[in-house]
Amino acid sequence: MSKSKNTRDALRTEYKASDFPGGLVRGKYAQKATASSNIVVLDPEISAAFPDSASVNDALRALLKVAKHVGPHP
């Protein structure tokens, strides 16, 4: 026996605002997503110096090592 297709659970190709009775709010979850994110945006001149994220991480690790050996400044 074949299962009948349940069109109620299928995704549509298009949706209208009236399909969402609670209304649509642009950026409703943007602040929450930003707060739980670990993305860092580099200035263009900084990002130009690094070909990929691994090289950024390597440079920051090296900087942290140097900072540990030098110690805090008065």
C-alpha cells in the first residue's frame, strides 16, 4: 500500500504574509543570534594580512604567548 501524500505538512514554493497570522517581524531573532555568536568582524586592512582563519588563530596564539612572557604593564 502506498501512503497518501499529506499536503498539509509539505513546504510550499511561496508564502504570503496572510499565511502568518501572528505577523512578520524583520530581524525578530537578530539580537539573540548575535549575542550567542562567536563571530568577529575584522577591519579590511587587518583581514587583508591573513589568508584564512587558521592564520588569524595562529597569530593570536603567538601574541598570547608573548603577552604571557612579558607580563602586565604598569
